[in-house]
Amino acid sequence: MKMFDKLSFKATGAFAALAMTATGAWAEDRVSAVHAFPDFLVYTKTFLAMVDDINERGKGIVQIDVRGGPEAIGMFQQPAAIRDGVVDMVHTPGSFYGANVPEIDAMVASTITPVEARANGGAAAMDAAHQERMGLKHLGWIDGGVQFHIWMVNEPKFDANGVLDLTGVKLRDNPIYHAFFEALNATTASMPSTEVYSALEKGVVDASAWTQIGLMDLKWDEFIRYAVEPPFYNTDLGVIFNKESWDALSPESQKLIQDVVIEWEEKSYNDRQVSVKEDRAALEAKGVKFVPMSDEATAAYLKMASDAAWGRMKGRLDEMGDDGSRYDQMRSLYHPE
């Protein structure tokens, strides 16, 4: 009887050990994700390549299941979807939810790179703001270092001081640069980037701000003939994660995802500097003219852009009861003098 009990105990222990091993193999974390832009756009390609990197290195640890882009969840609805836990992870411009996290404008008006923001504490401060205001982790700033042009069908006009004059221009707007366009007294129409091709084709708009790259992906080059110099602002594309979903991941999963995102901050920054040069050369070959302003007008134009972004951030923070310390913190980190 005693021998039987010992054998039973050994068998039970072996089964438990086997079950624990099997459970460990089955405990691979699964993450759902969506992206703001269509999958043919350069920025989405970066995100999907980063996801592939995570999945390759995360076999047996964590896997990211990409559910799609704006066809799955509307681009402007994605921030609310991740906040509410509909999905775990989103790749999107911060300006799409800037009213909830005003600090994102520091990234828009930044004078430093994502790598510098990671090193000087800016990335940590941005993450803390996201956790506080929306219950989100801000994991990283992807494809940074790309700026914006105003792209026009018709030749741009300038005021007496040589600064761009948008009077009478039908300009497509977007949250990232709306405050700047207001400062320029522009008449604007807000619409997703996916609708701009049709709007240009029908003459609903005859100008649009967009980044230095990706115009040809969207086929806007069929209509655009001019780009206003200088470029302004920075892309604010980030990878954000629902905080409860993040906390439910294993420490191994968290470390792997965060480490890869940080690696891609630098990699994507470097890659996009090459893309900017390549896209400009290709557009010039297609006949697009880059129209500069004088040095004095350039300085005034860029100051208007910067003041608009920082002013919007300060106004939103003031409404949230900030005593000025958060504004000063973000300004010192992202726009060091």
C-alpha cells in the first residue's frame, strides 16, 4: 500500500510538472493592434515591419495580431477604442487625441529627435502624461524627424512681408496643424487623408498640408504642383498601449515590446531621413516646384507655427488646471533653448 502511494505521488508530481510545462508553452501573450493609416502608406509599413520584428523575436513569449487600419476602426475613433480596451495597441498620430493629452503638442513643435527625447527624459514624461490622462502607455515615437509642407495645386501667393498668404485657398485641415492654419487666417475643411484624393479631383480643396514623404503613396502628385518652403512641425506618430492590457502582460513580453519599439525609434528616424531626400527628388522629377520664402519670412512663418502649437498646448493645460509646471517641463524637454 505504501509502495502504491509512493508511485501514485510520483506519477501525480510528474503529471503536474508536465502540465506546468505545457501551460508555460500555452501562456504566450496575445496583443490586438490597429493602425491609423492604410497599409500602403510608408508610416504603416514601418509599423507593420516593427510588428514583424516583435513577433519574430517574441515567439513563445508574445505575438501581436494586427486587425487592420481605418477600415477596421476609423482613424479618429482609434484613440477612444484603445482607451476603452477594444484593442490593446494602436499606431497613430498623437494629435488625433491631443485634446485629451495636450502634452502631445510638445512632440509636434519639438526641436529634438526621438533618440534625444528618449535620452533626456522627454519620452518618460510623455508616457507619464498618457498614463495620467487616458490610461495609456506611450511606448515610443516612430518615424520622427519628418516635417510638413503645404502642398498646392496653384502657385502660392505671399503677403507684403513675403509670408505665405492663404486667402482664398481651399485648404484641407487636420488636427496636427489646425492651430497654425487658424493663425494664418486660412479657410479650411477637415477630412481624413484617405478622402483628400477625391477632394482634389473634384476641386473641393486645392491645397493640403502633408508630410515631406508619402504624397505619391496617396497619389496626390496627380494634382499637386507646388510645395511651400520651409517645412514645419514634426510627425507625432506614436505606439500607444492600453495600460490595463499592458499590466496584464508578462514582464518578458513588456520588456521585449518596449525594447523593440525603442530600437525602431532610432531605426525609423534614420530611414525616414533617406526617404525625405528620395521623395523630394522624385517629386521634382515629376515637375513639383518647391517655392521658398526669404530668410526673414521663413523665420516669421516658423515662429507662427511654433507659437500656435505651444499656445494650443498651454491653453488646453490651463483648462485642465495646470499651474504652468507641466507646460514648462515639456517645453524644456522638447524645445531646449
